Amino acid sequence: MIELTLTAAGSQRVRFAISPLEEVLGAVQTLLGLRRHPAPLPWLDGIPDVPELTAVLSARHYITEFLSPPPDGPETTAEAQLAVVRATHPDQVALELGMVDADLSGLPADPAAARDLLAGQLETVWQAVLAPQWPRLRELLAADIAHRTRQLGSGGLAAMLAELHPRVRLSGTSVLVDVRARERLSIDSRGLLLIPAVFAWPNVGVVTVPPWQVSLLYPARGVASLWTSAGSPPEPLAEILGRTRALLLTTLDRPAATTELAQRLGLAPATVSAHLTALRGAGLLASERRGHRVLYRRTELGDALLAGKRD
């Protein structure tokens, strides 16, 4: 069990962020069979030749923090994180590589050289494997953050954490994470960073190694259906709304942006935008801006209409 005590300052700082490099690490570990995923990944069929990175990620208990440094926020880019990786002090690199439970004899003995080699291989995997899929992954992660933020605002931290993961809960002023490690520490003025991830399922992870910000990694909502095609809407609903609008309402089981919906449904973005506007005007959808994107979600009225037409 890891116990994270919220100090007076830390209790005011619970925020969310997206980590592109965490998805790189997760994708590689999934290919190595060290992580699972609840759905087929048709695009994840191999990785470039990155033997040193693969060696690090073959560890079963610890794979370093500096290779996926806690991000600044929801708009953090892979390029920004890679710059942090390359700027990591050699002493920190040596400390963390020394904790990895894997054979790292193929890495350079010089920590700075090992760091730069691994950063280059991270970038190679990012460009070849993750970058082409990133718009879709980012939309899902942003939708998760929007949902958790609403929960935090309406029900407070305890309610939000209760749904975050079965192994996470709030007890008094402490966040308890039921994992194999045993550790107690106080969350400093930087607060607790919550990072949704596509490749975290079904586990939860905690970043506790100084000087990195204390972070909680958890599975994002909707990962099981991320790569599935949209189904047919209920026929009665299609008769009322029209097939395209009914399909959009059915598809929005999680918040999504116009471009993602257009890609999933094979429609022109302008067509999707027009129908979303109509559904929002009827009170069946609501919209929320997240950075440069506008996410649409069903309202309670939309949920009720869809549920009624499914019965």
C-alpha cells in the first residue's frame, strides 16, 4: 500500500495531465507481453529496432521515471517531454537505471550517454508508432480528464477517486493506492498529478521517486472501445432524429471532438459539425472546450432518449 498524504497546500492542487511518452512506454511493454489491453490494437504490430529501450522496458517492477517525466498539463507534447528527458541530470539517470530489475549491460556505462541513447530510441518509437495515432489517443485522454474534472467539481475528491480505480481511495487526508510497494510520503505544494493512460489497463501506478512530482497513473475511460467501429443506432431513434444524428448520439458514449467523430464514422467534419450543433440545440448534447478542442457529450436528456429507444 502506498499512502500519499495531502498537506494543506497539496490538498488544493489536484490536477490532470496527458503524457505522450507514457503511451510510448506502454505500447512497447504491451508488445513485450508485460502489459495487457482490453481490445485489439490493429495498428500496434511491431516496433523499430530499439534494443536498449526494450531492455529497460522488459523490467517487471520498475522502468524509471525519467523516460516519461511527469508532464506539465493536458497539452504537453512528446517533443516537450523528450527535451526534459535529454536534460535529466546524469546522477538522476544513474540512480533510476540502478533500480531497474533487468539486464542493462547493453547500455553505455556513462549515464549521460545512456540517457541520450534511450531518448533517441523513445523518439524513434514515437514517430514510427504513436504519432500517427496520437490525435485519436489524445481525444480519448482529454475526454477522460473532462469527465474526472466534472466529478471533482460536483462530488469532491473522494467521489472522483472512488471511480478512478478499484485500488485507489481517499482515507481522511491521504490517498491510498493498493499496490505491492509499501511507502508513505507527503504530497508537496506541487500537489497530486493524475495521468490517464491508454496502456495502463488494468493497473494503476504511482510516481514517488524524487525530484519528480508525485503522480498517479490510471487507465483512461473507454479504452476497450477505442478501436471499435461504430454500431448501428436503434431503428426507432433513427426514425425520430435521422440516421446520422442517431448514430452520433449513440457513438457519444464518451466525450469526443468533431474530428474524432468524423474519423470514426467516415463522415465529413462539416457534416458532423452541423449535426452536433442541431443535437446540442435540442438539449441532447453539451459541449465543453478543452484547450484547442471542443468536446461533445450526451446530456441526461440524451441518455434518457437513447435508453428509452433501446428498451
